[in-house]
Amino acid sequence: MKTIALNDITVRSQLLPGDLGYIAYMHGELYARECGYGLNFEAYVLGGLGELAHQYDPALDRIWICEHHGRIIGALVAQHRQHAIQLRYFIFLPEYRGVGLGKKLMSEFIAFMKQRAVKDAYLWTTDEQHAAISLYTRFGFTLTEEKPSRAFGKLLVERRYDLHLA
């Protein structure tokens, strides 16, 4: 496989028609293939993305859409909540993992928090997402809650991670 250079990937923060649908597709397809998640997971993602579509405010929220040769290959969403920002829909196609894109987007997420003067962020993931959890903890997120779940078509542990900027 040809090596992909980080500078060959463009990142835009303008939300365009079709972006959220494609993010839902990526989640449904990749998580079914890689983790065995079922339709309930895709329904969960679609529900959250529907909420985002109705409430998206570019002054309060941010989306990072990663593209390579005009094709969406990953995304991250920072969605405002009452007293925090929720990190959501952080995903990359497998061939784009490990090129530094995750670190780049996490740095941009933290910069967005600072720009907005928001001190707290959180995210939900599962115990199976080892690489993502490693990235989150490197950026200061700490595990604050765990709960067993069958919500995605199999038994797993949902985990909440929180970040507080000093």
C-alpha cells in the first residue's frame, strides 16, 4: 500500500449537505465489520447526527471533515452542551489510521475549546476502542464512568471520558 502523507489530506470545518449521512454510513459499516456492532449502533449514530443537524451552530459547534482526493476519509465533531463540549463521531477509514491525523484533530479540538473558553469536554466510547482510548488519555481525558451495555447488539462496556482544561 502506498504511504499516505498527512499533508495530502485536507481538513475543512464547513458542514455541507451529505456530510452527516456519510459519517453515519462510515460508522455503521466500519463498526459492523470491525467490532460486530448491529443496526442498533447505526440507529444510535443516526439519532445523534439528526440532533446535530437540527441544532448545529457554527459559532458553538465545530466539525472537522477529512478528505483525500475529494473523498471523505474521516471526521470529528465538537458539539456544544450546556456546560461542556462533547467530542463525537471521531472516525477514520482504516487506511488513514496511524498517519498522525488523530493527533492533529485532537490538537484542533483542544484549540477550539480554548478559543471558545470552554474548560470541560467529554466523550463516550466503548472498552473495545483501545487505540482511540490511548489517544484520548494522551490528550488528558480521564475515565469517569463505566456501564455494561448491550445497546449495540453485543455485550460491551460503555465508557465516559472527561477532560478539564486548567
